[in-house]
Amino acid sequence: MRTSPTTRACECGATVWLTGLPSSGKTTIAHAVAERLRGDGRRVEVLDGDEFRLTLSAGLGFGRADRYTNVQRIGLVAEVLARNGVLVLVPAIAPYADSRQAVRERHDTSRTPYLEIHVATPSSTCAERDVKGLYAKQAAGELTGLTGVDDPYEAPTDPDLRIPAHEQTVAESASDLLDLLAERRLI
């Protein structure tokens, strides 16, 4: 149950990292949640992993070290915003558990809430959606290093929430995440 802007449980910030395969629904869910929270008067930012690749992480490749660096850059910006009262939604693949753990530790050090959400859409469904055409390019031999296909994806073993986005609507997925935020008294 969500609270109204006048009875909100806290004005604190938090980082909510949505991890999952390409085309799993991370960004769509993040924007749906952001829209609903902004409608309640909440300060919210969406830090999209793709946008970071075009700006603060331009020039980085897709090897393990560059992916780690990219995740740390996103994590730093998210932590600074969250530490200053913004609810930050981060739809970014972050394929390696150690890079997500380093972001969590940064948040723990500053005592800033951090939640890890696994958008657990199977690769077959992601390939059918293929929002950016990545799966088609990989199948045609035009792309290598696609997360979850020919490059690793280490799914969270114990996320704060696992969303089966392939089994429910965007609105239901967003509601699941909003319910968790309310339960944790972050909204």
C-alpha cells in the first residue's frame, strides 16, 4: 500500500538497481515506477545503462573490465543522488555479481539504502522481444559478447525482489516494486 505525499514514510533516497538480460523489461518497469512516484510528488531519477554508455561511459568496450567500470560509474552517480534524497531507479544489466556487490558496498558505507531487483525474463522471451535488435544481430554473426547468450550473465542469487516480467503486465511488475518500496518504508 502506497502512501500519499503528505504521509510518505520517508524523504530519504535509495538506489533500486534493476538487473536482467537485454530486453527483459528493466527500463520499461523503471519508467512505469518513476511515473507513478512522480505523480505522488516524489523526487525520482532513472539512470539508464544505455544512456550512460553514450555519455559518462562513452569509449568503454564490453569486456569484463570495462563493464565493471561502467557499473561503478553508474553506481557512484546513483549513490550520490540517493544520499541526497532522490529515489534512483537504475535499469542496467550489470552482468557480474562482483560489480553489483561493489555498488552495494559503496551504498552500505554511506548508509544509503540499496535494493537489487532481478527482472527474471528468460532469454527466449528476451530474444522474441529483441527491442534493440541485438539478438538478431548475434544470431546473424554480426555481434558477439551479447549478455546471456555468448557472454556471461550472473543472475542474483538472493535479490530483494525477483520480477517475472514475462508472466505479468508492466503495471503488475511496477506494482510489485512499489509494494516492496512501501514495505521497506522508502516511499
